[in-house]
Amino acid sequence: MNERILLASYAIRIKHKKEDAYLSTFNGVDDFYNLLKKFFDYIFRNVNQLKDRAGNENIHLTLDELPLFDDAKRIFYGYFSSGVSGDKYKIKEIASNTTLLDVDRTNHASFRDVFFYFYIPQNKSIGYLILQRKTHFGIKTKLTPALNGFLAKEGYMDNYLELKNIIHISVYKNMMRFGKLKKVELVKNKIPNNLEEYISNNQSYQETKGTFRSSFTSRTSLPDSWKSYIDKLLRKELNETVEIDGLDDSFNDLEFMLDLNGKQKTFYIKDRHKVQPDIDVTNNIDFENETPTIESLVKNAQELIDDVIKLTPTNV
């Protein structure tokens, strides 16, 4: 039986002195695409020798072979070899019940190949990464410190990389079209300074820091007209706040929960990176000897990025 193939999308940003920088000139002159080539060459030739940004812990993120690069398209892809350690256990030959190896949590680690696909566009402040996710196993938590550690190693102390979840329009469209809208919340990052004034409907009440939520829920589904309105909001370009027509106030975000066949996912109008990024592409993958072909992984990765770009503002 073929394994489920889960692909997750992430947005790549590099800060230069706390401001978003163009990836192709992330510190004014250097191209992050070329720096990534050096990064992969380093972890390929210096296995388990890359340290975190503070220069302390080794990061177990390696390659069994170098990625394939397409400089014209500014894409590259391949497989990470990532190790995890855990409790002591034994590896046995099933047929004979013979112990082949006593695994020690200190000296041994279980390594798996994890597919990745990078797209680093020219003159943009956002790039894209597709990572394969396996059950109870992911490498995003290793990749971010590894890349930041390499930036520090190369002397880029004013730069810092961020990887954030990014929504797939295919997931969103499917759940919006066929799912049920269970909850809508309007979120504001201010609360009344005085509860009594607010309850008494005093329109001139003072505000302070906090989170104020107006929540609408339904046991079955909120009306379809709500879905249509939210869909229009989501497709607008991002602003500092979400302007809600017909209300006297503006909100910092609008959150909504969709339910499709018992699976619920919360989406965010502004902070879209908070949406869990996994999508199951198993039915679109070709397998050879129960192993996904890299050609079909690449095809699906590019399609997911194309979907993501459709919901990305044109000015980034």
C-alpha cells in the first residue's frame, strides 16, 4: 500500500535590519538563490557540522546527493536526509525474529528522505518552499535554524530568515465550496479600558491592549451568504486592517472555521500563514515500487506554488 503523500507550503522571507528584503538582493547585493546553493553544498560535504545561529548545537540535516537546480526558473528540488533519535529499541529481521541492531538513543538516529522544492523569484520579497511531511515527522523545525545558522556562518548578521505557513487555494476552494461554515470571529487587538462603560453602551469608551472577539457560530452551518462575503474578503489584497463594510469599526483580522466531512480547518483573512499548510496529494502522485516518482512530486509542488501565488498580493 502506497504511503500518503502530504505536501506543505511555506513562505520564505529574509529580514534585513528587521525589514523585509528582496530575496535576490537580500542585503543590498547578494542573491539568496546563490546563497542556498552554497548552503546545500555545505550540508552535503559537512555532514552534521552545521551549528545553530548561536554556534552551539549541531543540526542533523544532511543530503545524500545534491539538489537539481534550474537557474533560468530559479527553482531547485531534491531530498533532505534528516535524522531523529528517541528511545532505545531493536531492529529485527521479521522472518527470523533475529536482532540486527540495538539502537542507542545517543549514538544512533533514524534518517528519512524528505522531498523539498524551492522557488526563489527575482525582485520579490517572498519566496516559496514545498516540504514533504510524513506522519509524526517533519523537518521545518530543523530547516529554519539551519538556514539562519548558515547566514550567521557566512557573516550575514543583519539578516534573519523566516518560514511561515501559507494557504493553498485548492484546499480553501474545496472546503469553501463543499464544506459548512461553522464559525466566524471578528478580531480586534484592543479591548475596552472600562467594562462598565462598554456594557452601558458608552460610545466614547477608552481602549487598551488586549484581544476583543465578536463570535458567530452555528451547530449546522451559517448562511451561504456569509460564505460568499468572506470569500470576497479573502481575495482582496492585504491591508493593515480588514475593513468591514457596514460596521463603524475596523478589525485586525477575521477568522472563520470550515467543516468538510468532519475535518475542520480555521482560516484567517490577514494572518494567512497561521493556517496549517498540509495537503494530501496522494491521488495525484505516480508511484514506482511504492515510492513516489520525483517527477510527479515536482509537478505537484509547482502546482501548489501556482495556487498560492494566486492569493498573494502583487506588490510583494
